[in-house]
Amino acid sequence: MNHRSNLNPLHTSLSFSSAAYPSPSSKMTSKSFRHSMQIYAIYGMDEWQTLLFLLFHAVVFSFLSALLLLYFTPFSVLLHSYIFPSLPAPFSRFIAGFLGSLTAISAVCLYFASANIFHSAVSLHWDMAQRMLASVTDWSTVRTALDVGCGRGILLNSVALMLKKQGSSGRVVGLDRRRKTTLATLRTAAIEGVQEYVTCREGDPRRLPFSDSYFDVVVSGVYLHTVGKEYGHRSAAAAAERGKVLGEVVRVLKPGGVGVVWDLVCVPEYVERLRELRMEEIRVSERVTAYMVSSQIVSFRKPREGTVGVEALDWRGSIC
């Protein structure tokens, strides 16, 4: 029997809509700015090594550009005397000016990259989490939710806060590969006052430790692109590993359940996989710059037809 023939082609339609994902800037007020500062205080950031690396080099390049500006004439003479003695003096001045401009531009770019990473790590992450929550039309019916790659818990706690707001008795499970991270996540949940709604587990997203059709909602924020990076980010093997995670997400979703993924660069790849898995209501947000690259949210619904689980299993096995 051909299971695909039983599925309505409209179920796999793809739409690009910004209406379903309100813009992060649409509600920016002084109150939300103060709240952002509170978010930084609670969650900190995982990318602090990268931030310090960029800031260190930004300061170094700023110092070099200032030296070249202050000692432009002596440096030009030095270039002309020892490096380019056979060339006209204006050429040495041009080289000195070019090097000074290059170091100054490099410093500006490094400061900009540092600011973008600092913003993306927490403030933008929180804003995008709120947009992801808007993809689920009725949280009052949600009893079980999963956050794949929960990190410090920004998205996880956002889900928990939504459950608390709805007066739900449901719970959200955060999955991460590192036990140290899950312990830190539980601490942030306690600070947010949602510890009774949150459970954390250590595990591999390519083999989720949950039974089939267990969760009403599965979310993931800026995580899936890290799966399979040991094979090279753009390699077919890495794409296959990310495909396994999507297959697992579909497997643990209940029929009619909703999946929402925010990630960098790879979202078009996820859309193709979700089409192969015959998901319904696939929606993709507009592009948002995060960590200096393009990011998007993709949401989908698992069909209620029982044949989808078979197709998902067949597809998962074909890439192993």
C-alpha cells in the first residue's frame, strides 16, 4: 500500500509568513529593555570565550591604529628607509595610511561582531523564544513539551512560564548533551520561579530517550546546526546527522503535535527534510541576523494520520 497517497498534498504546503512570528522589535519599550538586562543577569552567556577573543583583538587593533595615527610620519620614514628604499616617498606614506586604515576598520568590525554575539546570546534569544511560543496556537492543551538542546534554559524557561501562565499541570523537559549544562539550567528555572514545571535530562538528540508520540510540543533554539559538526558543517554526513535529529523530533511528537525550530543557516535544509517526512503546515519566518549569520524559525505540525510514523522510520533508517 502506498502510504503517501493517503496524505493531502495541502498538508505539506510551505508558507513564508512574518505575521505568525511577530518582530522582536515590534514591542521594544523601556520596560522590555530593563527586562533584557534582567535576562542577562539570570542567564549569562555560553559564548563568553568567543566574546572575549573578539574584544581582545578589537582592543589590539584599536591600539595599533592609534599608534599608526600618532606616529604616521616616523612610520612612513621607516618604511621608506628600510623596506621600500627604491620607491618614491609618497608610496611609503600610502602604505602607512593603508595599514592604519586597515587596522581601524578591523577594530570596528571586531567591535561590531562582539556586540552582535552579545546581543544574540541572550537578548535576541529571549525575543526569538517568545516568537516561537506564538507558533503554538493553544498552550492550554499542552501537557508535555521538549526543548532539544536546552542550553542555559532561555527557551526552556519561556515554555515553562507559558505553562505557568496557562495554569497548566504540564511539564517541559530540557535535553542537553552535557550534565553540567542541565544543572545550570535547573538553577535558572528556580530563579524564574518555574522549577516545578521543568525537568532536565542528559542525552543524545540523535537518539532521544523518549517513547513514540510522547510530546505535544517540541522546540529547539540555535542548536541543531551544532549536531554533526565533527564531520564538517557543510558535509553530507553532518546533514545526515541533523536529519536524524529531525526524524527523532517527529517520532516523539504526538499526532497533531507542533514542532518549532530556530536555527542558523540550515533552515532550508530542515524544510526539505520536513517535506520528506510529510509534515503539515510548514511555515518559515523572515531572516533575522544572529551570531553574524542568517537565522530563521521553521514550525510544522505532525499529521494525525497514523501512516506518518512509518514513513519517518523508513526515512531515518535510510540515512544511517
